[in-house]
Amino acid sequence: MKLKLILYLGLCLLYGGQPVLAEDEVFIDSVTPEFVEPAAVNPEFAEPIGPEPVHRALTLSQRSIPEDIFVYPPEWANGEIFVQRMRFDENTGKRVGIVDFRVEGIRSDIDMDVYIAFSTRPIFDWEQKQGVALDSVSLEIISGVTLPARQVRHFFNQPTSFSLGGFAYVPSNSLVFAIDLEDLLSAPQLYSDELYFQAIAVPAGSTNFDAPDVQSSEVDFYRIVR
């Protein structure tokens, strides 16, 4: 009996696998992939990085009377001026129409000269050009006005029980230029049926339109439909 048991155990050891205990288990660590430098972008195919657009201090908007003369849908890159929608005055033999140019964001701490100008030729880098961004050859001033400063005088020099040293300030100014469309559209310097408008503001009396303190708006483009 003992002999049979010994033979049986021997056969088990011969043909059976040796048991592996928990402490004998071997774990293979995950292999961390080697860091690969990203492929360098071929400068021939890299998109050029242009200058950032200039921050405009002024905003310019237009509103015509009647309202359907000036059309500037938001989904279009440009607006249109419909001459045929202007009323014809038989007494004067001219078409009648007004456009309001509203300028906002004008400095109020000093006197400012504010202008509405146009050019008849485009300037392609106006978003990157500081100050006046109209074509200098065809630039024309439509209208201008001096806007006086709105000074603030504090009559509580020292804090009181209810003022607590508070202060007051005056927000930026805004104004509206009302322009006769007939005079604008029949101007002799109108070389084409394209108009580019911009609002410009400089310290009163200044003729330096390239100075750092010049304020300007975006350029609004309109095509004249006759």
C-alpha cells in the first residue's frame, strides 16, 4: 500500500506542474513609451501669424432717414446705400435723405475735435493700423466739431459722515453727425461707388493724426446702389 502511494506521488510530481505560491508570482510592469519630440512644422506650410488688431477707442454706427436707404445686414461684410429709395423733391430737383453718424467713446476729460471722414478706396490692413485707417489719397473730411470737456469739481474736499471720501466721474461722450446724403453722394471727389467711413477724434487744436492719443473707430464700408 505504501509502495503504491509513493509511486502515485512520484507520477504526480513527474507529470504535474509545480504549484506557484502567491509570494512567488511575478508581475511585468507596463512599459512606459519613450517620449518622442513632436515633428517640427515645416515653415513653408505654417500659417503666418499677423499682428493683433488695434483696439479701437471709438465706435461708429449709421442710421438713415428713411431707414431703408442704408442697409447693413449683420451677415454681410459690407453695407449698401440705395439711392433710388431717397425721396425726390420736385421743387429742388434733388433727392432727399439724411444719414446719422453716431460716434461713441469720445474722451470727456479734455476738449476734443471729432471728425467724420471717408475715402473712396480701400485700405486692406486697417485693422492693424493705429489711428486713421482710411486711404490717405482719397480721404475727405465730411464734418467736424469741437466737443468741450465735462470737468468734475468735488465740493467735499474732506470725507464727511455721509460722503466717506467718494468721488464722481464723467463717462465718455457721444455725439451724432447729421449728414445730407445728396451732398455726400454728389461730391466731386467721389471717384467710385464705394465709401469707407471712419470717426476720428484728436485733442482740440491738434493736427497730428498719428499721435498716440488719437482716437478712431472701425472702418465701415458701403457700396452705393444707384
